[in-house]
Amino acid sequence: MLASSTVMVAPNKEFASTTRRFIMTMPIAAHFGFQITDIGPGFLEITQPYRHELSYSDGIFQAGAVGTLADFAGAGACVTMLPEGWGGATADYTIKLLAPATGENLVARGRLIQFGRTLSVAAAEVYSVRDHEEVLCATALITARIFPKAGATS
């Protein structure tokens, strides 16, 4: 397990651009219109502006949208640590909704908990932001399956 003080070093020197490309080429990323606003080895932050299409009621993000952001942030934190030529996909995630997701945007921050050869685990917190004030609205635990892409070496 990774200690909170552990400094992670991504095995792929191009991890930031590889992770951005991996996530932002997915059609759902374009559909949601979110942005990757911070990235580091074992860490990913996504910001989602409020959109009526993602709400369940005027001004409140729908739970599915909150869960999707948590999933992307957590799985993306795992992706930052992939060797070149490897891929990942969510195997499972659990989300706990803690407060209404209201505000101008959501910020989801994913962090790697444990990186494994076949499965990795991450956590994500989702904050609703109004007038620059963040309120924790959800927390999630994400498991990602790790695999070599065709032709990659381990």
C-alpha cells in the first residue's frame, strides 16, 4: 500500500499527455465537457462546469454525473501510473453521496491508493463549488483493471 508521504514516480515519462489523451478521446468526456485541471503521478483532478443536461433539478447535478466524474478521476489516477503501452478500465466503483451537488461546477480529485499488476485501487472526492467555496458532496472507491495493450511488453 502507498503511504500518504510516498512520492510516486510514473514509469511513463509522458504520463500526463498519455493520460489526458486516454481520457479526453472518450466520447463521454466530450459529451460532459469536463476538463482535466490538475495531474500528477497517482493524482488526477477533473472540473465539470454546471450544465442543465447533467442535472436532476435546476441547479443540482444528477447522481449519475457525480458518479461518472468520481470514476474518471479515480481511474484516471490509476492510469497516470501505467507503463507505456498499457491500458486500464474500471472494474468496479462505489460512491457515497454526502450532500447535494449544487454550484457553478464540480471538482473531482482522484488519488491512487494501491497500484497492482492486474488491479489498482483509487479513491476520489467530489466537491461542489459555489463562489469559490468547496463542499464535499461525494466520495468514491474505484478499482481499475490493468492490462497490456496488444503488442506491449510487460
